[in-house]
Amino acid sequence: MQNKPSEPKTAKSSGEKQVTMLKLVREHEQKLAAMEEKLELCYNELKELNYAHLLHDGMRESTWLKNQTFDLHNWAANYSFIYLLFRILDKIEPRNILEFGLGQTTKLTTQYIVHKNPKAHLNVCEHSLDWIKIYKPELPTHKHIRVNHLDLEYFDYWRKRNDKYAGLLELVGDKKFDLIIVDGPVGGGKNLPRSNVLDLIGHGNLAKDFVIIFDDAEREGEKNTIRKTQAALRKKSIAFQTFERFGIKRQAYIVSQSRVFAAFL
Ligand SMILES: C[S@@+](CC[C@H](N)C(=O)[O-])C[C@H]1O[C@@H](n2cnc3c(N)ncnc32)[C@H](O)[C@@H]1O
């Protein structure tokens, strides 16, 4: 039997070279991707610091924001969120506010009612009694401020369990809100979180001039809720525009045509 002629040595080594080159390219690509991720984080941190400065400058002259102490970390709102919420309250002066998720944002909304616009109304929804117990004593009180404890109800969406506040439509009745802050219940890891806003649109609880703020708009679940909100508005032939702001977290704003200027505040 004849032996097969062996592969020429040069061909084999060039194949090996190719494998080595490919490995190197892949390693470089991975390093580059990791660096890009770090760069994006740094950029977001920088934006966050800038919003912190803007907030501190903006609050200094405020006649209504008397308590200017915020703890903007962990699950709370971040600086880009608090800054634009402050500007919206200050410049747009909403008359009927619905806030999902009690916390740092509520330090702003409650002071707005008490010291800036006592004719306006604020309804806050919170599922955690412990959270209400911790936070409520820190907040100013007023006959137009209501902190509502609502249980959660559960539903499946794309084979995942989601939750939302129960009994919301009964609570709000036929009220029309011109500012809705969507930051509760706890959103992470769900694929249709914080979906009460969809029920409100269907039920006709949106004022003609409106601003809806979604926190955590960088998350896939929240993106679904935002897309569905846009679809619900289109279904009702309500004209709107969407814009985003971000620091270490991202917010999406859906606004009526009359409130598009909020993007420039
Ligand atoms: C994302 S938080 C935001 C609440 C509020 N808008 C703020 O700016 O702080 C949403 C919900 O998470 C819960 N929560 C917030 N911080 C928490 C904490 N440190 N431990 C447990 N639950 C928390 C509360 O029930 C709250 O309604």
C-alpha cells in the first residue's frame, strides 16, 4: 500500500497562522467591546454629573423647593430625572399629577403642591406599606396630596409574570392627568412592567395637554411598555412626541404637541 503524500509543510503552517490571526482578532474585538462599554459608562457618569450641577444651580433660586436634599442612588431617581422633573414642575405647572412609585421624586412633587401650586392635585401610588412608613413622615402634607396604598395584581405577558397596581381605575375615576410619572412598581426583570399607564389611556384619563415620564427607559421591559403606550395613543388618535434624557439611567418622555417644548427645558 502506498502512503498518501503528506501535506506540504508551508500550507499547514499558513493554516495555523490563520487560526492564530483569527484568535487575535477575536481577542481584540472583545477588548474593544469591553472598552466601548466602559467608555459609555464614563460618558453616562459625566452626563449625570452635569445634570447634578444643573440641578444645584437651578434649585438655588427656587422659591418653592425649600428642602433641597435628595438621595439619588440605588433604586431612586437619578439626576437627569430629578432635574427635568424640577424644570417641568417649575415651568409647565401641571394641575393634576399622578405619580407611580413613592420616593425621591415625591420630595419634588409634594413641595410643588405645597409651595408653588396649591391649587394643583397630586396622587401618589405605592404598593409597599413599609416604604410608605419610611417616606411619608419626610414629606410635607396638604389637602391636595394623597399617598395611596395599592396592592399589586399579577398577569402573564410573553410567559413572564408581571405586576401592576390593583384598583387604579376605581381610584382615579374620571380624573384627567396632565403629568404622569411612571416609576413604580419595581420594574427590573419584567417584560411589561409599570403598565397601569396603558389602562389609563384606554380609560380616557389623559388630559389634552400632557407629559408622561418613564424612568428606566434603557431596560427592555420598560421599552415594551413605552412602545405599547405609543401604540395606545395612536389608537386613540392622540398626537404625541417622544424624547429621551439620560445620565446613569435613561428617561423617556411622551408629550402632547402642546408640551413639546419640555424637550428644551
Ligand atoms: C424605582 S423605585 C422609585 C421610587 C421613586 N420614584 C423615587 O424616585 O425614589 C420604585 C419602587 O421601588 C420600591 N423601592 C425603592 N427603593 C427601595 C429600596 N431601597 N428597597 C426596597 N424597595 C424599594 C418602592 O416600592 C418604590 O415604589
